[in-house]
Amino acid sequence: MALRIASSRLWEIYGSIGLLAAHRGLVPWPYANWAKVARRSLSRSDMTIPGWLVHLFRTGGGSLPPFLLAVPASDGPDLSEELATLAAVCPSRVRAELEQRFPQGVPAEVRPLYADPVARLAELRAFLPRYWQAALAPHAATARAATEEDVLRRARTLATQGPEALLDAVGGIAVPGGVAVPGVMAVSGVSRLVLVPLLFGRGTPFFTSAPDGSEAALSYPVEGSAVLVGEAPPARRTDAPARGDRLEILIGRSRAGVVRALVTPTTTSDLATALGLAPSTVSQHLAALLAAGVVRRRRAGVRVLYELDRPGVVLLRHLDHARGAPVVR
């Protein structure tokens, strides 16, 4: 099976909407600040995410029906091109996939889509570009840079280690005649798989296949995406801990910011940029955290990445559970 990598603005939009849909209140670290700003922007623009789309996210564990997702035809296709694929979706396909998703009956929240797919998808095509401008456009440049860096890294894996190594790196498994993602999906008869990197790709991956079934697409989270998008908390003027913040009380405010940022692997310079700290300060914090066994480092090509080691994950989970610490592995 052949592999290729292609970014998608439409899939990225869905990923970010999924985060907002899954969390009515505080969105977990590291997307909390982005979510606050995005919600304010949407409110000022008098924009509301379609209720049926929110319900599809919530009832599907973060996944979406395939009819909403097209296999990206090229790397970074124009959003208008991707939206055109929604216009071509057959109403009978929409209803069939909804019936498959809800075997006990399509719920009331999704009935508007089931009753009139053409009208609802037309409304969605009008909504998504406005949503992009309000919630994601301010992050477009840094998002593109982070995605391009990830694509280059994955391409090197593909060229030097082969498709199975790349597939394994993003959570998939090659099976005879197809591909599987444990606990999510398994498909056969696929001759080519497109991997779609998402900055907002936490949680259940998106998956879709071409109408003839020969090509499929699977999303995966960009490594270090939250830091690169700049969703770390803004820098503070002092290192005095915030009242009630147990992690900051224990290790200090700026060092706690470093620990929280390392839920995703990143570099010293990226940490400094995201946290608004001097690189020398970040290096001092990392040296102390490395000596304490809280953080580990590894080389990825020419880059040196830092990430939480198991004790760091445990520390974050026990003292910072409200921010959505990673699962201990």
C-alpha cells in the first residue's frame, strides 16, 4: 500500500470544532487559551456552530461520518476546493451513513441534516470559511510552519524507513490489503492511504475513503502542535505562584509553565518563544528538570526535543489534573 502526506484546511477546521464541541467549558491544556479567544471571536461575529455538527462530534467520540470528509487531492488544497466536495455529496449517502451511525434511530439533534442534507450542507459550506477567519486565521502562519515541519519529518521517515514505519509512527497498522487503527477502524482494499497532519488533532482520528474505495485518508496529530501554534499561557512578569496552583507553588511559575508545555515534545527555542522566556532561562529550567528525572530529551534529525518523562507525567497528573495531563504510559 502506498502512502502520501497531505495537509487539509477543512480537516483542521473540523479538528478545532471538535475540541469546542467536546468541551462545553474549559478546553484542556494546551488549547485552553486558543478556545477562549476563539469563542469570544465567534460570539462577536454572531456565529454558532451548527447543532447537528456538535451532536455528531459528541455522539461519535470525536469522529465524523465519512461524507463530511474528502480525501485531500493535493497537499494543502484550497478550502474552496475542499468545500466543493461537500456540494457533490449525494443526499442518499448522507442518510445511509447517518442510519449506520444511529441504528436505533437518527436523534432529534441530527434530524435537520437527515431531512434536508442539501440545505444543511449548503449552510455548512457557508459557515466554515467564516469560522476559519474568526477562529483559526490568526494562527495561520505558525500553523502552516508547524505542519510543514512535521510533514518533512514524516517524509524522512517514509524515505528512510518505509511506509510501515511511518504508519506505525502515527498509530496505524498495515494489514493484508488494507490498514487498521486499533480501536478505531479497519479497512481493506485500499491501495493508497493519505495521512493528514492536524494541529488540532487530539482524540479520535478522522477517517474517510474515496467513493471507489481504492484510496483512504487518516488524520494524525502533529507532534508539538500546541506549542507551535502558540497556545501556551502568556508569559507572566514574576515567578510568584498563582494562589491555589499547586504545581506553581511547588516549583515556581515559569518552571511550571515549562512542565505544562512539555506534554508535547518541543525544542528549547520553541519553548522560549511560546512561553515568552529567555532561551537561557528555559535551558536552566530544562537542566534542573532533566537532573530530577522529570524530563527527557531525544534527537529527531538535527533537532533536540524535550518531553515529559514518566515522573513528570505523574507529577502533572497529581498536581495539575484540571488542565488535562497526558495519560501515563
